[in-house]
Amino acid sequence: MCIITSLSPNGPPLKSCPFAENLPVIDRQKRDLAVAVLRQFLDGKLTNDEFFGQFPRDKRDPALRGVFEFAWLFYDDLKTHKLVGKHALSPQAKRELLSLAYYS
């Protein structure tokens, strides 16, 4: 429930929603960038280190964190590589990662 208050008896009403502080933040630009960076990584255009460095993060957005953590499962963080050759993902794994990212 939001509370409508005013700073003075004749002042404009101010709306306060205390529960809104706990809602996740949706940053459309960061989410769009996340999809673009993930697609480049999946297409073998970025190394795992480049993906790690370019993927946007925001502690307030659980979708960004979820996509990043899921993608992290698919690469070797001990060696720099692209998702080609022996590191290539199956078409199904690519589809699942992209659908997760697009869903956000």
C-alpha cells in the first residue's frame, strides 16, 4: 500500500511506496547489452575473458545476475578461449542460453 503525504498542509501530495525499495531494478539498456555480449560470445566472436569483462552487472537486477551465472557454467575460467572447436556449445545449449537472455 502506498502512502500519500504532503510536506505542508497546502503543498502538493507526495507518494511514498516503502515496499518499492525491495523490488528488482530493470535496466533495459544493460539487459540489451547483455543479450548482445552473450550472442557475440556464443557466436565465437568474444573470448571468455572478453565476455566476463563486457557483460553488464547490476546487483539490483536478478535477471542479469542469473543469465551471467548460467553462462559462466559453459566456459573454462582457467584458460582464455572462444566457444569454438572443443569449446563449442551444442545448438540446444546455445538456444537455451539465448532464450534465457531474451526472456529477461
